[in-house]
Amino acid sequence: MKMILAVIDKDDASHVSQSLIKSGFSITRLSTTGGFLRAGNVTMLVGVDDEKTQEAIDIIKKNARSRSQQMPAISGDGMAYSSAMPVEVPVGGATVFVLNVERFEKV
């Protein structure tokens, strides 16, 4: 058994969770915040049998798209430069971790 931890942009989270549930996966959604852009994310926990791992990852890939977004330039102290040109940064997509599950019980 595997545990998939997927950190997904909040704009993609509904599509990902609906597609996973429609395909028979059980998920737990946690609201999280990213460190770099301080933007809203959703972290999904998906317990899967070993042979279903790739199917779940493929669903996440299909529904979490990467895109670019303009952000104000940030100084080292976290303050935005008012006169600086915005910087284009990649957002969206998903960061996926697959962990081995040593033991699983439903109580």
C-alpha cells in the first residue's frame, strides 16, 4: 500500500478531487499555504493499493495544470518593491510524494 501526498494549487484542487473520487479513490483534503508565494494550496492524502498508484498520479497530472503568473518582485526581507517590474513565476501543477505504508487500519 502507498500514501500519495499531493500539494495542489487551490485553483486546480476541485478538478483533481472530483476526478479522483469519480475514479473510486478516497481522499482527505487539507488546506495549506505555500512558503514561497504564500498562496493557497490544497494537500491531498490518498491511500492506494500499489497497483493503483500510477492511475492516481495520472489523474492528478491530467487535472493540475502549470501556468505562469505575474508577481511583484520581493526583497530579501519579504517586502515588495514598489518600483520593480513584476516577475513571471510558474504556479499550479502538483508536487506529488509517494510513501510506503507499513500498516493500515480502519477503526
